[in-house]
Amino acid sequence: MTQDALISVRGLRTAFGPHVIHENLDLDIRRGEILGLVGGSGTGKTVLLNTILGLKQPDGGDVFFEGHRYGGLSRADRHRVNSRWGVLFQNGALFTSLTVRENVMAPLREHVSMPQELMEEIAGMKIGLAGLSPEAADRYPSELSGGMRKRAALARALALDPDILFLDEPTAGLDPIGAAAFDSLILELSQALGLTVLMITHDLDSLHAICDRVAVLADKKVEAVAPLEALMRNPHPWIQEYFHGPRGRAATAGQGG
Amino acid sequence: MRGKALEAVDSAGVVVRQDGAKTVVELFGDWTVETIGASDGALRRVEETTAPGDIVIDLTRLGRIDTAGAFIIGRVTRRCGEPDGDFHFIGDHPTARRLIEEVRARTTVCADEPPSTFGFGKALGRIGAGLEAMFSEILDTLGFLGRTMMTGFSSLFVPSRLRLTPTIWAMEEVGVNAMPIIATLSFFIGAVVAYMGANLLQGLGFSVFTVELVGIAVLREFGVLITAIMLAGRSDSAFTAQIGAMKMQQEVDAMRVLGLDPFEVLVLPRVIACTLMAPLLTFGAMIAGIFGGMLVAWSAQDISPSLFITRFHEQLDWSHFLVGMSKAPVFGLVVAIIGCRQGMQVGGDVESLGRRVTASVVQSIFAVIVLEALFAMLYLELGI
């Protein structure tokens, strides 16, 4: 286990019945990096995320958080670990019966004790951090556009000042301008707040723009983890196809690299 | 140092002291989202009572800090023209200054929520709004009824447009599957009526009149009422939930785009099924209710089933049965219309689905009881 790994996955096995998704999967997320996770549909990217988050029990292997085995933590420690995570689910997963501000306040209410007024101010600050206008704070998720909903979900993920942010396809369903703006928002926030980010994405432009390293999920394990340039020289056929197919080439050309 | 370790964090502390003209706010401990709650009041007081230019923040003994801590520290100097000027800070901290500036740059002050007012005027306003909403609901429901009728008539001329499979499916859902529970309920209602009659009539020596009591009560009112209330609680809520869920998933929009009329595909089959099945269910409920009354009469008053049935035939007019049956399709229609309309009203969120299902059940039971009263008045005037 490398010293600077914030989260390490070792020997993970995931299976649904006879259908094996992950076999002997290893992955390290280093402190302060933005790690992209790519893989074909059905290779278990979201399942891997859920396993790291503890939403799903691994069928074998372990997840370590700062060297502590997640499964071996006490309830209180696990609670404390959870408060250091921010998660942006694929569809935002905002609570539809609460306004955006109340959504952001939900984790604050659960984890910390502070006066109501301060809580509202901090929620307002997080909404601003996520790049939403103040008027959006008192609207319900159903009244927001897709891009605004993602930002609101990001504000909620940031509510407890997490050390590590998990993003499940943050730019899916956004227009190219909105996606680029969201990418740069994540990059700026991760630099300003010193975040570690694990990002599942299919967006080649996002990979180019903000990821320090990219992990490729193929053949039931992490086939390669490397900075993008190194990865593109990897001879694995799926990786070649992924990065050198027509869309991959276009994204590369767009980045001038 | 940013971030929280697995071990417990130090609590945040603040000491305010005067240094000449300056007010020095000395911070110590960790200022993170978990710890700052207790220091909020002290910092607010400093902000409110001190001239903004005279505030100096001492970062020397500050521990860890996160954005929430940076926000609350930065708030102290926000009224100053130069909130992040060097004269505001003494002491070194690796990240605090940068974080405070970052947070300030990205924070947009949210408008306060409008204060909610209470009082007599507000109460009157709510009553008025409620009444208005009720009238518009009634009007919309009538509109929906008209729209469904039009769809029904046009299907009459082009019978191939009638969706047979969903109609049969809805008939099974609404009718066949509801029969056991409606029969059981009606059985008990009939039994209860017979017991009440047994107590009252036996004292007067007319215990044989139990037959008439059970017969009239179950045939005229209870059979159809139990059926309608069960339809409202069981099928009407299901209609609202089914159509509402489809509305939420944009399936209804997809239908419209594909050239399918949701009234034809979703509403009409359910309305037809409910209207047709309600009389059949009512008939079943009547039989079960009379059977319940007969068993009680037999066990509690020694009125044998053969005597019960003979007297039933002799004393009770067919009109009681017809009165009960005549109400059934009306109740079925009303329940189905309300259920489908509320389903079509569901918006994009889960909460509106819950609200609509509740409204649908409440409205349909309300409508059934009101119509029941109107029918009673009508038949009384007609002398049936």
C-alpha cells in the first residue's frame, strides 16, 4: 500500500450470482489527486463506487481508508469517515421534498450542532461555491434545470467540507458549455479546498481537462492507472479503441495534445 | 492544516481583547464545520459592535480550518471596504488567508426566506384559498369527466379505438381482485346490523322484523356504500399512483408524442372497468351482507334461514334492490374519474405523487358520501 493513498482497494471481488463483475481488483486513490475512472458500460464502475462508499458489501477483498480497513471500523468511526466524504450521485439524488437550501442543510443537521441561522448562512455559502445563484436556494429540485440540479447536488456533497469527493458521471446530460463549466468548477474547487476527487466519467473532454490520473476498468479489474498521455500508449485493445476511436481522437485534437 | 483526522478534533475557541484602538480576535483550536457552532455568537457580537476597520484577527494559534470555518472568520470583516486587507490579520497560517479569500469570492449572499406571518387575516386568507381551490377542483373534475365522455363517445363510433386488453385487465384489478375483501366487509356489516336489530326488536317482541331491517339496510345503502368506499380506497388510489408514476417518468408525454391519446389509453379503460364492475361488486356485497345478517338472525334470534328467505321474498320490494344497484355505476364512474384526474395532475416530484394520491382518496370518498345523500333525497321525493 503506497503511503499517500487515501483510499486503497485490495483484491476486491464482486459478483452478482454467478456473474462476476470484479475479480482481484486493486485501486489506490492518492491524496489530493483527481482520479478519473473509465470503463465500458456494465464493467461495474458504479458498483465499484458503491463498494468504496460502503453501500455494498464486497464479496471478497477489502477497502482501506487511510490505512484503516473500512469493514473493521466502529460505528462511530464510520460515521466520522462518512462525514469526510461527499458524493454526487448519477442523477443528483436530491431530496425532492426539500428546497435546495434544505438539501444542503440536511447533512449539516445530521452531523454537526450549530445555530439555525449559521447553518442557513453556511448552506448559502456552499450553494455559492457550487456556482448557483442565490435565487436557486429556495427552489425545489423539480424546478431546476439538469445543470443546476447537478450544481445543487455538488453543493450538498460539499456541505461537510469533505476531504474526498466522489462524482458519478458529473457531466452526463449537460451541454458541452455546461459540462466544461462544471469541469472547471470541480478543478477550481479541488485546488482551492485541497480535495481528492474520484470521478466516474464517459466524457473524454473531462478526462483531458481535469484528471491527474485515469484508471481503466476492463477485464474485471483495473487494467491500468496512469496519467492520460501514458495511458494512451497502453497497448490494451480496449484502451486503444477508447482513446483512439473517432471520439477519442476528436477530444485529443481539441485539447491540442 | 486542512481536513479532519479520524481522531477527535480540538474545539474551536475565540478570545476578544482590546489593543489600543484595535479589537483583536484571537482564534485557537480547529475551526471546522463540526466545531464552529459554539463560537458563532461571539464572532457575531464582534462584527456588530466593532468598527469594521478596527478588527484584527490573530491566526497564530489557529489549528485546522475548512470552508465553513473560513466563512465564519471572514464574516467578521465583511462590512469593511477591504475585508481581506493585510491589516486585518496577524500571525501566519498555511491555508487560512487563502481559504478565507476563496470562500468570500465565491459566496453569494442568499436572500433571506420571506418571514411567514400569522394572524387573523392570514387565517381568513387560507380559508379563502381553500374554498377557491375546492371550486376549481370541482370544475376541473367536471371538465375531466366531459373530456372522458367525449373520448368514450368517439370510441363508440370507432370501436376499434377502444382498448380491450387494458380494459379487461382493469376489470380484473378493480372487480375480481376486489371481490373477496368487499364481500368480507359487507358480511360483517350485515351481521352488525342484524345484531343491532336483535337487541332493539327483541325487546319490543318484533324480532322477525330483523329480516326487513337487514334487507333494506344492505340492499339500499350498505352494499353499494361499502363497495364505493372500498373502490375509493383500493382502486382509486391505485389509478392515481399508476398514472402519476407514468406522468413522473414522462411516459404520458411519450404517449402524446407517439400520437396516442392518454385519455384513450389510460383513462377510458379504467373508467369503463370501474363503471361496469361497480354494480357487480355491489351485487356481491349485497349477497354477502344478507348472508351475514341471516347467520346472526339464525344464531341470536332463532330465525331459521328458510323463514328468513321466505319473509325476505314476501316483505321486501324489488325497488330496494334496484335503488341500491342504480347508485353503483354512478359511484364507480365518479371514483374512477377522480382517481384518473388526480393521476394526470402529478408533477415531476415524488411529493406531488403522495399529495395527489391522498387528495384522490379523500375526494372520492367525499364525493361518494355527498352523492349518497343526494340520492337519498331524490328517492325520498320520488317516493321509491
